[in-house]
Amino acid sequence: MRHFAFIFASLLGLCAAVPPSAAGGRIEAIKARGSLTCGIVIRVRGFTEIAPDGSTVGFEPDLCRAVAAAILGPDAQVQFVTTDHIENFLLTGEPDVVARRLTVTLRRELEPGLVFSRVVFFDGTALLVHSDSEFTAPAALASKTVCARGQSEAEGGLRAYFSRRNLTLEVHTEPDLPAATAAFERGDCEALAADLSELAPIKAAQPGRLTILPEILSREPLALLAHADDAQFTAIVDWTMNALLAAEELGVTQAMAKAPSEITDQEAGQLLGQDPGNGAVLGLRESWAADAIAATGNYGEIYARNLGEDSPIKLPRGYNALWRDGGLLYALPLR
């Protein structure tokens, strides 16, 4: 999503530069190497970070692990590689998929050679204030100073929000989020603007001292990014995300997916492969969804572990709750 190094005019022919080995048969290549390659950027706590034992953990690595398990089964491996520049992603044909807080936009969606998955996290510009301040809504910051990273989506969303409401605002920009955060903590501004996903870890690091205002100022739908060279692979990425959501809707947990034969609910059984057909359509084992859920848990479990109530960040689900709980997420029918 951030620092998405797209120079659109210069990329219009890069699809042709993808080597023949990447121009189809991605599933076969993944199976041959025995692992999925997943592009990440270690920047936001909870989304992607390195654990004390050296493993790569977070919301996005878990999504890649689910895709790997769907393709390769219970013993699936994932190779995590830093993917700072999407130009290299297009040129080399690697990694297989990128999970690094990328926003789905019109121009990115139509970029030759790329395809986004369904939305996996609804993000957006939010405002962080001191808990003892008078500010309870964005409009209360009219004529005040707000810190932000310069030339970021957050700065753009902030300015657009206030402009639409004919409210004045001073924006204090810094070259990166740590510098903007430091300026906020020094008192150079009354609020800090950034993505909700970026502000939540900052708030969590100072319990009780900081508050994120409830209104989201812009829309930043995040998704996984894949190559458009293998329709089977992109379908598997998409439907694995759907399977994680369907599992949460149906109450199918990680533990239950590890013992699918004990499931008696018909719809849950179909999800886990008791009713054959879905696996064959995707070119996978009928246990593909069960293996994905067994590897990571359902969407709710992944969220809770990395971002929600079971994590240090404790970010409420908000828009990322299921539709029946007031959120925007729901699974497409797996039939």
C-alpha cells in the first residue's frame, strides 16, 4: 500500500520482460520447489515482523501461509522475501505473491501483469490524539496543526477530508512516519495522521495516553498482489481468502479443521472437502481449504492473534468484522 513504487509510464511493457519460467505454470513451479515465495516489507507491527526466534510473523505472513497450505498441503513451506519495489516483482516474476499492505486502486488494478486478490483488510486514514486533549472528532481539529508523512496517502486523505468540509488545517509534514510521530510527541501538532493500521501499534505502545478518533477519513482497501500469468494460481489465492472468511462465518476453527471428519454441519463439511468438487475445480486436493485453515486458523483467529484481542495491538475489528457483526467482510459462496 505504502511506497508502492509504481512509475506507470515506465512499466507499460514490463509484462513482456517476465522470463518464460514465470509466464505460466506457477502452481507447477511452486510444487517443484516445495514452497511458496511471499513478498513482504517489515514496517508495521502486527502486519509483518520478525519474532524473537527469528521467524516471520504477522497478519500478512499468515495469509501467505494459508495460500501455501492450500497448494502444498499440511507440510507447506513459505519463503519470505523483502519486496520493496514492484518493478522488480514484474521484471523477475518473483515472488509468487506480495503481502505488504497494498491498496487496490484503479490504476494498479489495470497495470499489465498484475492482479489483486479480494480485499483482506479495510484500512484508511485516521487521527491519533492525546487522550487528555479536547478532540473527539476530526472537525474539532479545524485550524489546528496535524502531523503526517509528506506525500503519503494519509496526507492526501487528510487534506481532502478537510477541504470537502471547507475547514482549514495546518499540516506539518515529515519525511517518514517515525519523524512525524516524534513531531507529534514533541507537541509540534495536535494530532498525527496515518493509516489506522499504522496508528494502532503506536497507540498500543503507550497504553492510556493516546486515542484514535473513531472516524476514518479515507478508504484504503488492502489486498494481496499476484502475477497475472497463471489464472489457476490467482483463483487459488482469492478462494483461499474466501475460505478463511467462510470458516469464521461457519465457526470452523483451526482445531476443527485439523479433524475435518468430525464436522457434521453440511456447509462446513463442504468447505472442508467432505462434499467433493471444489478442489477439483481449483486443480487442488479436496482438503485444500481444510489444510489452509488448519495452518493458520480462520480469518477471525488470524486477526485476533496478530492485530486483535489476543495481540498487544488490540485493534477492534471495525470495518474488518464480518458483515453480520457490522463489518464489510463476507465470504463468497464456496460451491
